[in-house]
Amino acid sequence: MIQKRAITAEELLVLPDDGHSYELVKGELSMMTPAGFEHGRVASQINYLIIQHVRKNDLGVVLAAETGFTLARSPDTVRAPDVSFVRQDRIPPKDQQHKFAELGPDLVVEVVSPNDRPAEIEEKVQEYLEAGVRLIWIAHPGTRIVQEYRPSAERRDCTSSDELDGYDVLPGFKCDVAEFFE
């Protein structure tokens, strides 16, 4: 039996460009399928709403899709959420910004695509929570529902008539769920 060697975050960062994007899950490459039009539109809208609030209040930095975060080591896991936020005091120093940040962002947003399996989404949520992510929004364009996850709290399913709150992660942020899908 041939045993495969786990890939590290550093090796992922320097992989030759083969036209695909990858995440690293427990040392194994996981190819990311390009997003469909609706997915991109919703992710862009969410990014826009969060950026407006973060810039106005000088809270930190909002990052776009394909920004990798090293969530775990030995074996390494690197995830690239659709939208993420890192508060000001946690932004890596300039000389470390060329690599994957070794931290769980403060906020992660994932937009669900038609081919995403519920078990995969749940696995990502657990990885994010274990890495210290304090607020996770899983946006479902098909049903216009946002699932909210926070450490030590039950999942909250928010419909278009509900309001999302940034809590102490994005202080002062309030947004109707419907705005995510406009």
C-alpha cells in the first residue's frame, strides 16, 4: 500500500498554476469549482455591505474569496471563505501578508452553491469554529436563508424578514437578510 504524504500550507502557496483553485483539508488538496453567476453576485453584495460598515467604522479589513487562512496544522487545513473579516488588532504584520494568515478570521461568510453538500458545509463550519471564528454566516441563495453560527450558541436560521446582527464581531452592523440577496 502506498501512503500519500500530507501537503503543507507552504506547499499549497507555491503550487504551480494549473488553472484551478484549491483548499487544503487535513493535508489533502481539494479542488474548488468556479462559482456560478448567482453565487458571485450574492458574495459580491455581502462583501459590499460588510466593507461599507467596516470602512466607516475603521474596524479592520474585509477580504474577498480565495484568500486563504491556515486554520489547523499537522495535518494542515487552509480554507478560503467567500467573504471574511479580520479586526484591526489581528491583521498580520506587512511582512507576513504574502502567505496564508495563520488565524481564523473574526467573521466568515460562505455562499452555498447548488453542488455543495450539507455534510461539506457542516465540516467547514466546524473547522471555522475550532479555529476561533466568532461569527459565521452561511448564505443560501436558493431559499434566501442565512444560517448563523457562533461559538457556544445554537445555529440560528434567518429568513428574508429577519435582521442579521454583527454582535461584538462587527459592532453596530445590522442588515436585513433580504439585502444579502438583492
